[in-house]
Amino acid sequence: MKNRLGLKILFIGMSAYMAWLVFATASVSSLAEVEMTPWFRTTLIDFYLNTTVLAAWVIYKERTLMAKTLWILGFVMTGAVATCLYVFVQLCALKPGESLDKVVLANRK
């Protein structure tokens, strides 16, 4: 499937971009200096609600407690960096001819 390569490039690119963006921002600004505005508070709540959804997906999808724990910690600590990396890893695990459904659904065989 040709679109798999495009999806892999998209997700690893987004992960790399977010990692660079966080590093670049941290090099010129401190998180301790952030003003707690209503929008910042809303963004934090949005982030953690999305992280909860992703954690539920990983708990459903992953088999081992170690994988579940590490991915969820990655989501909490790095946000989109780990999220995009997770999808990239799932895409890379697909065998030729397998449906993209396997990226989303648990493999219980």
C-alpha cells in the first residue's frame, strides 16, 4: 500500500518536529515563567483529556504492562512526540497486505 509510506513519513515527521519545537522553545523560555492564563489552563486540560483517551487506547491495544506503562508515560511527558511515534511504530509493525485496522485494533491472536 503506497499510502503507508506517506503515513509513516507524516507521523515520524510530526514527532520530530514537535521534539525540535519543544527543544527550541525550552532553549529560549522557561516553563516556570509561564503565566497561568485562562487559555493556558484550558490547553493543559485539553492535553490531559486527550492523554487519557490515548492511555485508554494503549491499555486496550498493548499486551504487556511494561509497554502500556512506558507508552503512557511517554504521552504524559512528551505529548505529541510520543503520540506520533506510537502511531509510526504501529505502522512499521504492519506486514505487507495487512489492513490499517491493525494500527487501531488490538491483536489478540
